[in-house]
Amino acid sequence: MAGVQLGFSEGIAKTPFLAEIDPNRCDYCGACLKTCNVKGIGLAPAARQSPKYARFAAVDAAVCLGCGACIPVCEQGAIHLVERPQRPRPPKTRGRLFARILWEKGRLWPFVMDRLKRRWR
């Protein structure tokens, strides 16, 4: 998928699964697009030049959480979960977990600077 990438591409909250869409069964109704929590589903690059009746959706593997929220809304049954090629590894300690969450949200440096300022006072 091209354009603005939402979600965390290296997020730690991902499951060991990815959503996969069968292009032969997908009718591009948009139900899965509306349901996806991280906007990881969109028009497939291969279908961009196709007429409207031949379009189908695709999953952005870098963004997909693997939560499966899109599966029950697909009336065509075109979505299923497959195993992620590389499983995410959780941090070893709770402190590292929170540091990584802050890093992903872009809040680590303000947190570190605030701690340093408190020490200097």
C-alpha cells in the first residue's frame, strides 16, 4: 500500500499472525477497511488500474497487528490469518517494554530529558 503509513511498523503489540486477503473472493466492499484498527488494509497495488468491479483489497504486512478484527466483517469470507514470517520478540523486562512503547510513540526523549532535568535540580 502506498501513501501515509499508520500504525507502528515494528510494534511490539503484534500477534504472530497476519491477515491475508484472497483476491479471487474479495469484492472490495470496504467493510474490512472500516474495521481495521490501524488502517492496514487498502486497495491492492495490482488492482489500482483495474475497473471498479475487479478491484480487491490487500493487507500492509508492516502495519497489520494480526488481531483478526477484519475476519468476521468480511461477508465473502476472503480474509484469513496466516503465520507471520518473522515473529515479534517481546522485551525481556518490564522497564524495557515501557521504554520501547515510549520510543514507538515518539515520547522516549521527552521522558529521558525530564528525568535528567529532575536529577540536575
